[in-house]
Amino acid sequence: MTDPRRIQVPVLTRVEGEGALDLRIRDGEIEKLQLRIFEPPRLFEKLLEGRPWSDVIDIVARICGICPVAYQMTAAQALEEIFGVTVEPAIAELRRAMYFAEWIESHALHIHLLAAPDFLGFDSVTAMAEQYPDEVRRGLHLQGLGNRLLALLGGRSVHPVSVCVGGFTRLPERRELNALLEEYREALPLAEALLAWTATLKLPDMTQDFPAVALRHPQVYPIEAGRIVSSEGLDIDAAAFPEHFREAQVAYSNALHCHLHDRPYLVGPLARLNLNRDRLPPPVAAVLERTGITFPSANPFHGIVARAVEILLAFHEVIRLLENWRAPERSRVPFTVRGGVGHGCTEAPRGILWHRYALDEAGMVRAATITPPTSQNQARIEEDLRQALPRFGLERPDAELRAFAEQVIRNYDPCISCATHFLRLQVERAP
């Protein structure tokens, strides 16, 4: 037997959070592969215990600075289930627009600053901008429009403050919406051009077999509502999530690994598009068809194209929602606090986000469980690496293997900080 080659990526770059990769190759096979998440657990579930229900939405927003709306909307959904709240249609429409704004800023950031440099052969967006200045400017403009809509609807773009149980604490004025609506209309061709551009990128051709999991809505492309479905026939409501999905601690990571029926699975833009291609509005479907890339796709690297599809979708949806929106008489519906258990599941930029809260009769949090998309993708990323690296060529130089492995990981847009919520501690004591 030959001595093993050990390839280490001590700190992953161009991802949100801190992680590392350990890879050991012996006799032409992967002997050890560990995606280590060493960010300390932040214990958000435990921080929520013993607090009143009214603290939940603001606290969970701090889990992520990139996708706080996802956490707020999912928490609101779970609490509204407990309190028996049904928001008014105008409120639901405004929430949908706000959530799409987050998709725009998050997807644009990932495509241009984190992923595209990999496919174009650059080590950073700064180097990429020297040869692709127009593309980088376009990406930053689209991201900025997402942030501006977030600030308008949420009070600020990072950790918004307007979302509350039953609706919003404040509704925008029509003139404010009209001004931003016009900018979204003007930017629609830019979103179309972005999708066309991502389809021209030279992406690795590596198909894989994986279960895809996403929400599915009977009428529209899912973001804030729907049933949890999979490419293998799963179809459940949010309350049934623990019956099919299992989280487990691995010794080398502070992020839990989640499995569906004991298998790694994919969540995120590619999974959503694979399962909801027929829910795209006709103008978006037409632009996608012109790219020549077909979905469902079994190539994980088509995730960057799926993100561009969702940016274009988000622009169409925001324009439609803002054009037709009429302010309701009240910004939130009244309700009575009561005890119970509530569940929420929405589509964060990186995939399904699941919450469960148990409240006592006074509205105090007795238990909280949050399963973010990145922890759901952890096992899938490792499985992707196990399949993709041998196809890439384990005999290649260490530097090439290291660079390709990082590219695979970045392709998932992992939000590592989101994934490090809690650590299960098992203590064994000698008698």
C-alpha cells in the first residue's frame, strides 16, 4: 500500500462562515473525507427557551445577516399557527415580495462574489472584475435593488424590524413602492441577461444521483408556503418533518448532518427548480428555454444557473406584486396569545428552513428547534465530494484537487454560521 496523500483546506474562503476540509487518499481511493465546521455553536434554540413569544422574531433574525427574512418569516409562520392567525391577502403578498428581495440580494452575492470567479478561473471577484467589469457591476446593481426593497419593507436591509406576528408593524406608502417599482422594471433586462450569461459559463459536467427536497405550492413557485416534497415521492406538511428527516451529530463538525430516510439530500435553488420547473411564470420559462439548459438537472453545478433563474423570477414576482398591491386597512391582525406547538417551513435562499416552537399558556417558549438549509446540505456536500473528486482525477496534483474541492463546496453557497446552532452533548461517567 502506498502512503496516503493528505490534502487540507484549513480555512475555506469565499463562503459565509468558517470551515475546513480534510481529505486523505490511499491507493487511488478516498480513505477519509471530512467537511469540518469549527465555528462554535451559538445555541439559538436554548437562548429562546424561557423567553416570551414576542422576542422570537427579532432573535432568530440574528442567526444570519444574509437571510434574516427567512428566519423571521418561518418563525412568524410557526407562531401564527399556534395563535390561530391567518394574515390578510395583502399582507401575504407584501411578505412574499420582501422574501423575494432577500433571494435577489443573496443569489446575486453568491453568483458574482463567491461562485463565478471559480468558473472563470479567478481567485477573487476583484481579479474577475478586471476582465468582467460590466458583469460585476450588473451583479452589484441587482444585489443593491434587493437590499433597497428589504430596507423599504423591513425598516432596514440587515436584521429587518417590521415583520411581526399577524403582519407588519409598518406598511410602505404607495409613492415609496412606485419609485422602487420603476427601478425594478428598468432592471428586468439585466436579470434576463444574467441568466443568459450564467448559461455560457464553462461548468463541470458531473451528473449525480441525489434526492431533491423543496416546498411545492399548488399554484406558484414556492417561497413562503407549500408542502415539503421530494424527487422520490415524499409529500408532507411541515409538522411531519421529524418523522422523515433525522439530524445527527458527527464528531468532527459543529454542524448537524440531516438525512432523509437515512440518505443525504439536496435543498436549495437546484432542488427547487428541479421540483417546480412547471411553476415558473411563462416569461421566465421562455428565457430559461433559450439557454438550452434543461431542468430537472442532475448536475450540481447547474445550481448557479438555477440561482439566476430565481433572480429573474423574483424580479417578475416583485413587479407583479407591487403593481397590484393595495394597502389593507390595518397592518396586522389582532390575536390572542395561547399555548401550543407550531411549525413553519419556508424556502430560504439556500433551501428549506424548518422551525418548531412549543409555548406555554402564557406565551413563553418552552422548546425551540431550528433546522437551517446548510445543515441539511452538509451530508450532500460530502457525498458530492466523494463522487466528484474521483471523476476529476485523484491522481492530479494536490493544488488542483484542493481548488476543485473548494469549488464543489462553494457551489452550494453554504452559510456555515447558520448551521452552527447547537451541539448535542453526551456525557459518559465512570461508575
